[in-house]
Amino acid sequence: MKTFFYWIIAIIVTLTAAIYQRTTGPTYHKKFDVEVNGKTFELDLVRSIEIGSHDPFKLSIDDETIEARLYYKRYLTKDEYTSVPFTYANKPVDSFIMNKVFGINEEKGWFADVPDQPAAGKIQYYFEITDNNGTKTYLKDEPIVVRFKGAVPPSILTPHIFFMFFAMLLGNLAGIMAIFKHNRYKFYTTLTIIAFFIGGMILGPIVQLYAFGEAWAGVPFAWDLTDNKTLIAFLFWLLAFGMNRNKERPIYTVVATVVMLLVYSIPHSMYGSELDPETGEIIQGWIQLYLF
């Protein structure tokens, strides 16, 4: 098989994993449909907010005749829900891609604000909408959980994301080459561990530090799944590198690739950092995951 086809397969697998990561996980927006005055609207419900960004909760409903309210409280507490109204507005979109590529300069809808929480703090919320047919309450029994995080500089976040997915591309390529015993699989095994080390073991903890105030929350200190799955994948690539250093043992590279794919199949931020509302300490907790 030509090297070109190895690259094509590796790219397809990596893009598939990237799309999967982007559409799963408990901190990405949740898609939810509502019917208002006989018309269906698809909502993108927020599940992650950057502290200080002043990003409001949004209902993308272009109908000025309705009323809507947001109900929220701190996650997993006995607090009473606080109610705030949504207000209709046209807000400018400050994004080069949205402005120049898609031609979108403003967004219309209903917006509500809640106070910022500390890093890794969470709130849960549901909402109600009143239209010509009466008042409907949404998600009260399964409220949406939002996690707050600190701002991560683009100079840190961008290379972190790049090196993590670049490592996956190289790892997939190395694994495919190892299966077919291509003589370059050892070279790409080495490149994979370098990229993984930079993206996951150096930049990853820096991102975590900015976002949640802790550089490492995996073993032996805690059980943050994001940190631990990164560590497991890195150790398997380290093993593959060591076992292939003086002798060709492609099976170790294949195993490292499989482990990496399994790691990337775990939705991002599951069992991630969580602020204990009672003690004020950051712990690891299961962030609710809804895949419908």
C-alpha cells in the first residue's frame, strides 16, 4: 500500500475523532427544540462559561411576542432556584470567522444573565416560555449543568489543541504503518510521543491551571479523567517508543494507537474538575452527559 493511502486513512480517522469530540461531552452546547407559537426553534443551550466573559444565557427565538424566564441555582445544593427574566435583543457578533466568512454580524434572541461562579463552579438551570398558547416549562426534571472556567490565553490554548490532534494524526499513521510493517512506523512513533508530550504533558497542565487553578488533577493527586486518560495514552506511547528503539516490535505501536483511540472516544471533560459548593475546594465530579 502506498504511503499516500496511509496518510488518507489516518486523516479520515483523525477528522472523525475530532468531529466526535466536538459534538459530544458535557461542556459543549446542548441542542434542544422548542415550539413557540406554532414554529419550531432549535436552541443551543450553554453548558460552559468563561469567567468574566459576560456571555449571557441565550434562547435563539426570533419572536418578540413571548415571555421567558430562567431558573438557576448552584449545582447539587439545596439552594432555592433564583428566577431572572429573558430580554429580547439584537446583539453584535464579535467574531472574524462569523463576520467575514459567514456574513453574520448580529444575533437576535432572548438573553438572560447570571452571576459568575468561581473556577470549576457549576450551576443548574431550566427555563419557561410563555406564548399565545400558555406557559411551558422545559428541562425542570433534567436541568442543564453549566461549568465556569477561567480564561485560557489563545497563545496557550491554540497550540495545545493543535498538538493534541497532530499527535493523534501521527499516532494513527504510525499504527496503520505498523500493521502493514512499513519501515517508517518507528519514525512516526517517535514524532507522536514528542507531539503528545508537548500538547498533553506540557501545554495540557498549563491550560488546566488557567481554567481551574490546578495544573494536574490526575493520579497520584486526584482522579480527574481528562488528566488520567492523557497520562495513560502517553505511557503507552512511551512504551511503544522504548520497545521499538533497538528492535522492530510493531505490535506495541499498534496497541498504543488503539489505546489512544479509546482515550479520544471518551467525551471531553467527563469526570472533570468540579468545585465543592460547601468547602470551596476543587474536586473531581461527574458532569452530567446528555447525548440526545
